[in-house]
Amino acid sequence: MVPPSEINADNLICDIKLSTVVPASITPEDKIHHLTGADLAMKLHHITTVHFFGGDAAEGLSIEDFKRAMFQWLQLYYPISGRIRRHDGDGGRPFVKCNDSGVRIVEAKCAKTVAEWLASVDGGDYHRRLVYHQPLLDRDFGFTPLVFLQ
């Protein structure tokens, strides 16, 4: 096992590419999604999940295949392509403006295979070093995608 101090994602992760996928058709103008009380209670909290799959699960798939399928499901679930805004009235209550801004796709290469990575960290919480984190500029959510897929 590699000591945590020696695990440096900067040395392992390279060739990071960002792109955006939008719905296949235009969302009607002025369409909004109202956030629930539970949504607002979460505020700046987010969920990061990492799912590991063996090579067989994605064999023969390209990023283009992945994006092509996303165009269609984003058309059905268009609010996740929007951005958070605040109402001028109503106490500045946040809502999602369904403006087809899209879901962010992160592509990256790693110097290790999944099996090598898992063996080197011996089950620790080091998977977070594999996940891309976009810095939030002054908490300006108007430009921050609601979903990142890597």
C-alpha cells in the first residue's frame, strides 16, 4: 500500500477535457423548475459518487456514444441542464432556470488502471482525488452546472 502522503493525483491524472452536453431540443422559453424546501435545505451541499467498472462494462464505447445518449435523456429531464437563479421578488428564492446550458462532461486519463489504483490505496477514501472539482467563483451559481459527469 502507498502511504497517503505519496498519493498525488497531479502525477496520475492528465489530459483533462471539459465539454458540455445540452438537450436534443430547445426547452420552451421562460421554463423554470421551483426548488422544494428539501432542495433549499441542502444549499451548498452536494453529493459526489464514484462508481468503478471493469473494462468489460465499457468495452467498445466511446465518449461520443455516451454523449449521443445524453442528448435524448436531457430532453426528458431538462431541468438538470439549467442553472440556479434567484427571483427578484419572493425574498430572492432560488429556482432553476431551464435554459439548456447543459451538463458538464469531464474526460481525463489516469496513469493507473482501476485495479492498480484500488490496490495502491488499499480501500481508503482516496477516490476523491480522482474526481474533478470545479471551483465556485464567489458562489456565482448562474454559471455553475448542476451536474458533472466524469
